[in-house]
Amino acid sequence: MSGPDADGVPGPGGPERSVTVEIYGNARLLSGRSEVEVRLPARASAQDVAARLAREAPELVGEVLDPGGGLAPSYVLNLNGRCFLSESERSIGDRDRILLFSSQAGG
């Protein structure tokens, strides 16, 4: 992760951005929240988002967030409804919205 170090100094990703993570489905039921604010570096991966989300919404660890880091296999993250986040880093803008939802749908 390229955020601030222990002294709060920004890492290689530059200053952090404030991002809203919108939570849907079972993740919303588990957390009791529809969204969570997190701080992310200018470039972030799905694992970076999951790590920050685990700190802000620890009730998601186990079912939605992998205890070892990252997302549980059946969950995905989407940036602004346009592209899915993966292990590759993407540019994150201040006030971006990241959607967390299950990749499995029934019907």
C-alpha cells in the first residue's frame, strides 16, 4: 500500500483522497451501513480498498473481507460504476465512489 507511513507522511502514491464506499446486499446487512468513508492513496488496488475498509468496518472481515487481506472470492469493487478494481492499481480521485457488492446474483 502506498499511503502514509507511521508518521503520517504520504507514500509514493501522494496525498490520500477521501472516498465513499457504497455497500450493497449481504455486506450492507452485516455492517448495518449503506456507505463508509475511507482514505486512499492516489493509486489504489482492490486489496488497498479492502484493507482500509477492514479498519473502518471490521464487522465485514470474514464474510466479505478476507482476514488475510483482500476481498472474499464472491465480492467485487467497482469504481464510479465504470470499471472494476482488481489487484492492479488505478487512479483514485478525491470524492470518488467505490461500490462493494457480491459478484453472485440469483433469480
